[in-house]
Amino acid sequence: MNIRPAALTGLPVPRLTSLKLAQIALGQEHPLADYNMRVAGRSQPRPDLLASLRDKWVLQPLICTSCDGEVLVYAIVGNSRVENLRLLAEESPVLNDRDVPCVVYENLTREQAFAIAAAEVFTTLPPHPVDQYVAFEIAAHTGAGDDDIAARYGITPAKVRQRRALGALSPKVLDAWRGGAIDQVTAEAFTLAANDFKRQNKVFEQLDKTHALQAHSVRAKFLPAQGEEVASLVEFVGVEAYEARGGQVIRDLFQQRHGVSDAALAKAMAEEKLAAECERLMAEEGWKWVAPASSLPADWHGWDQSKPKVTYTDEQKAKIAEYEAIMARTENDDTDAYPDARSAMESLQAKAAYDAMSPRQRAKSGVAVEIGAQGKLVRYFGLIKPEPKAVEPPPPAAAPTGKVIAADPAPLNEPEPEPRISGALATRLAAALTTASAQTLRADPNLALCVVIAGLMQNSSTAAVRLMHDGAGSRGLTWSDETFAKALGRVVRMKMDQRLKLLAEIAAASLSFHAHSAEHRALDDADTAAVVNAMNPKDLAKALKLAFDPDDYFKAVPKAMSATAIAEGMGKNAPDAETLAGMDKATLVETALREIPDTWLPAELRPLAYDGPAAKPKRKPSKAAKKKAKR
């Protein structure tokens, strides 16, 4: 609406007064017309405003108009405050008699009311986000906790932590944001170096010189190179839980793409939690089967699916309509509103469908689970596994003429399946092998040189001066902030033994051994075995001894495997098989931890040179090999 300046001329002189809340009506309640200029967003609760009014009441007078013959006055500017004050009065009716400061014009026309409202709205300059967020940080230093600040402003504690982190950036970064040199997303990236003004300023100056002050460039300076998958795994298991197991995290308060020190630990913990979630869903929700999607056949997406009959509640219908309205309004906008509304609607619909699965449907179908973006658990439910195809027995061999060959009798008892470790334990053992091998490789620069050269020879995506590694220890390297020119100058000035030691550090950090399943151990991979078996046996044995966690192992394996380990470790002094079979799990674990020597390792950690209990007998070298060794 175009408001003519002349509309503000000839206004009556207002009076400043205080009125009871019960005497103040909304602009749209005016008896002659709708006097509230704001239509969009009208009558929506505002948690931030509600919290502010509850804490401080009304700090700025409302602008109102009276109407002949009416006891009430009608708000022109401040309708949102009136609506939220009414919500407070519903909780505590005594507030209806509380005074509210008002500026009252007598008998304004609708045109005059709209002109005043427009002048007030259009000439009010909101504070820059920087100044708002600095205020949050100042509030925190007065002793207010995140929960207190959240309650005061009607936002979540997570939002408070985000705004405090932005308000606590270095003055150089804040001034650049105020001046428009960087945007908010780039400022958010600087929070990855929280409370380190020196590092923030250094990165700012480096990127400013090269005209590269963008969020992704800032993130690359503060976070190690790693896939988003690893950060999602830590978000899935929980940052606090990951740190409690010895991992280190550079926290990303905005995108949850955390910097992670130990990718192998994150993967092991995620597999453990995913396995536990599979067990919980089967036990508590009655599914026929639940399994990680990665363990299913490649064609599982094409399996038949049992679909429920979904009936939405009135509340869900209202939410869906709200999301559809946002999507229709923002489909062509260059904002996050459309994808956010669509994602929220799809999540609501998926949850409603999941909850609608009947007990009978659950008993006949299953769920594939996987870890999705930002660590969210994704469930593909109602899947029906196809029946295994019958395998026709081979035709019997033709018998010689005149003779009848009797078929072998069917076995009376099927053999019991061999005990096996879980996939999560297999992953932890692979991580232990990686850790021990890296420690050994650091002490053997000559072998490290061979490993690096062989690896570079196989690299299929090299470019000029862009040799890369992303092993389990890469996040622990400390020179990632150096420019290439500075790093090259430093290496050129080194002595050869110093270069080899540095190379050994990089080679060790590049190791990343994986157990694809309990049946496919890390050492079953030919390349992994080649690296491990080339190491100094004594150094590797010491490192494996430190990396292996017997307490974790014996608590995780089946009883039969603990019994076998006791027999191997104690040798002739071990209890007989019948005694071991009669022990309960706790006794077996206690016996294993007490009696098995620390030179014993599980099969997953036994290189060719393993010489602990149950080691394979070594073949004596031939005469030709002895002569070759002497030469």
C-alpha cells in the first residue's frame, strides 16, 4: 500500500498514558474497519516476545487510537505485543489489570492509522545480528546460563550456544561481518576456532590476501580433510559419548560437520549403536527382522514392501497443510524455506506411516536401518525378504550295471555353527591393528618410504602437487595450517633422517585398515597383510600388545571363543573342555583376563610373525634360503 506523506498531516495531539491490559483491543477488532496494517503472521504466538514480556513486561509504549463511544482503545503499533500479553493473561488473569504504557490518538481514520504504523515500521532500524549476538555473550558473562537465556528470549538452548559463539568471535572477524566483508555463513565457520582469536585472525588475514574469504575456505583451514560421513557417525553416537571413549572433536554448532580425530573409533561406535538399535527394534516393536542396510543383498531396495493404511490426526493434517502452503509460496525463492518445509513434511509422513504398521505387518516384515545426514537414523520398513531359491540336488551318478549303490544316510544332527564375533568387534579389532601398525611404521622410516612410494604408484587421482592421504591418523597431524611454500622450505632445510622421520609420520597417519564383516577380517585383505607382515616383528608385537583391549574382547565374544582362548593361552594348565563348557560367561571372562598371558592375541591380530600362544609352527628355512641370507 502506498502511504501519502500528507496522510500524516493534521493528526490530533496524542496523549501519553497508562491503561489496563483489559482496556486495549487489537487493531483488527476496531468496529469500523481493520486497523492492523500487519496481515501476514498475524495471530501467531512468538516465543521470543512472550518470554521477553514475561520477564520485563512492556518497555516501549503501544500506539493506539480511541473510538467515539468505545471504552476500549485499539492498537495501531504493537498488536503482536497485545496478542502475546493476552496469552500471558490466560495463564494469570490478574495481568489484565496491569498497567501498559500507551500513546493514544483520538479518533484516527484508517488511512491515518496505517500511515503511522508504516512510518513506525519502515523507519525502525533493527540491530545488526553481530550486535544481537554480542549481547547474548555479554548476558552469559553476567552469570546467566544457556537455559536461562533461552527461557528469557523464547528460543532453544542450542540456539543460545550458536549465538553466543558468534558473539564471541574475534573483533577483526566481527568488524568484517558488520562491514559486509563476510556473510553470516562465513562467520559461522570461524566459530570452529572458538576462543582462539590469534588463529581466527591469522586465517582471516591469509584468506583475505588471496580473496578467498568464503565459508568453505575457512572450514578447510580449521577442520581436517574428511568426509561428512565420519562427522555424521559422531553425531549419531553422540559427541559426549565419543569423547568419553578417547576421541577428540572440533564442534560444529551449525552444520554438525564436526572435525573428528579418530575415524576408526567413530565407525566402531556407530556400528555398536546401530547393532543395539536393531536388537531394540526387534525386541520392543515386534519386527520379524531388523538389519543394517549395508549387510543386506545389493537388491534389497527392490524387495516387496508391506504398506500401512495411514490416518492422519487433525494436528498432523494442519501441519501438512502448513508445510504445503510454505512450499507453494517459496518454490521459486532462493532460500532454504522450500527444502526445509518439504523435509519436515516428509519426516512427518514417514513417522505416521511407521507408527501405522500393524503388529501383524511387523511380524511378517522387517526394517533396514542406516545412518543418514547429520547422524539421523533412517528406517526403511515393511520390507519382505524374498524366499531363498530352492537348490535342486545334483542327479545321482549312474551306477555300474548290476550293482546298486545305497545313498548315504542323512545326518542325525546338524553340526552347530562355529562361534563368531560381531561385526562391531571385528571393526574395533581392525582399528587396533591400524593403531599398532601406525606406531610400528613410525619407527621404521625406510619401510615407510616404501609404503608411501607404493601407495603413490597406485594413486589414480593425482594432480600436480596434490598428493593426498585420509587415513585414520590424518586428523592428528599438526602442520595442516602451513602453506605449501612454507612446508616445502622447511622440508628442504631438513637433514635426510629428519625427512624420513617426517615421512614415517605421514605414512603412519595414512593407514586405515577395515574389517568388512566378521568373516572378512582386516588381515584377509592382501594389501593390509602385505604392509603388516613387512614390519619389524618385535616392534609390531609390542604395539599390538598395547593396542589390544582384552577386557573389551572377552566381554564381547561368545562363550565358546573365550573357552578356546583360555585353552590356547594356558596350554597344558588349562581346565579340560568339559569344565570350560560348564562355566558361565562372567567366570570365563574373569578366567581369561587373569590366566591368559599378554602375549596371546586373537586371530584377527596375528600377522605371519606372531609367536604367541597357539602360533602356527614356523617352517625351517631351506638350505638355499640360508645360503641366500648369508650372501
